[in-house]
Amino acid sequence: MKRLNTLVLNITVTIIDYLYRGRDFQRFWVLEEIARAPYFAFLSVLHFRESLGLRGQWHLHLMKEHFEQSVNETEHLEYMESRDGNRYWIDRFVARHLVLVYYWINVVYYWLAPMSAYHLSEEIELHAAETYAEYLTRFPKDVKIWEIMNDEIHHWQELREAARIIHPDRLTVNEKDAEPFPPDVSDLGVTTQIIGYQEHELISETTK
Ligand SMILES: [Fe+2]
Ligand SMILES: [Fe+2]
């Protein structure tokens, strides 16, 4: 399933990269519009499972976390709107149709294979962070985008943690405390590590 996730994501990214070349904020707006859908889907499935009496010990933790992530993604979306990301009808048309399909895919996927659904979203969060990292190599003083990029990395870490605690062998929240968090970030993309370093430098300079 992980290979399928990566393949589908790579194809989608190639298409979006082609369609949105040279249009950074329209691309960011479309990505943010789509990025929210998995969190809505996770919440829907968790609510539904709970209604059927299938509430696990990790349930409330995940519901709170996915709610906060969906709010945070909405804040990103609003920011992209403030920078004209949704200005054109065609971008709104593309994003709103994509999100309709993607939401339902995530509902089914999370119900049937939650670990794989989390993996797909981890890949998307990582792609979002790398997309912002690439933009920041061109516009390093865009402080708000640094902030948003860090949020994406944070979401990626939270999804990894969520996938770990719902692993069939580790069904309790308590067990998650037994292992270190956040996870090792050495498997983040090289670009993002470099950007993280540059950001540190930037913050040091602005506080002088
Ligand atoms: Fe975002
Ligand atoms: Fe995100």
C-alpha cells in the first residue's frame, strides 16, 4: 500500500507542478485546500466508529489532534487567500472538485486501512514542507511561509506518532510514552533539513 501511496502522490505532484509552475500562491492555495480533507475524513470516521461503540483508548487523543490539524490547515488556507491564492475561478474549480473526491477516498481508506491512510498523509505533509522549502530558497525573507512550513513538519511528526499508537500491537495511548517523541527527523528530505538550518540562522540574525 505504501508503494501505491507514493506512486499516486508522485503522479499527482507532477501534474500539479506542471499546472502551477510560476504560480506559487495559487499552487499553495490548492495544496492547502486539499491538505485539510484527510483530517476531516479522519474525524468523520472516528466519530462514526465511536457511535458504533468502537471507541479505542487512543480515540479522544486522535480526535483532538485531527481537529487541531484541520483548524491549523484552515488558517494556512485563509493566509493563502489573503495573498490571492484563490483569485481565479479555474483554481477554485480544480481544488473543490479534487477535494470532493479526495475526502471520500480518505474516509474509505481510513476506515479500512488507517495505517496506510496515515502514511499517505505523512507523504503529503512532507511534500508540502518541501514545496515551501523550495519557495524559501527563492524568497528567504517570507517569514510567514517559514512558519507554515514548520507547521507542515509538525503535522508530519504528529501523523507518524498517530500511526504508531494505532498499530495493532500498540493500542493504548500510555504505551506511546515509552518511546521517544518527536521521532528521529533524519529521514526528512535533505532540503528541509538544510532549510531548517537556514531558518535557525535567519532567526539568530533577526534577534541580534
Ligand atoms: Fe498547511
Ligand atoms: Fe499540513
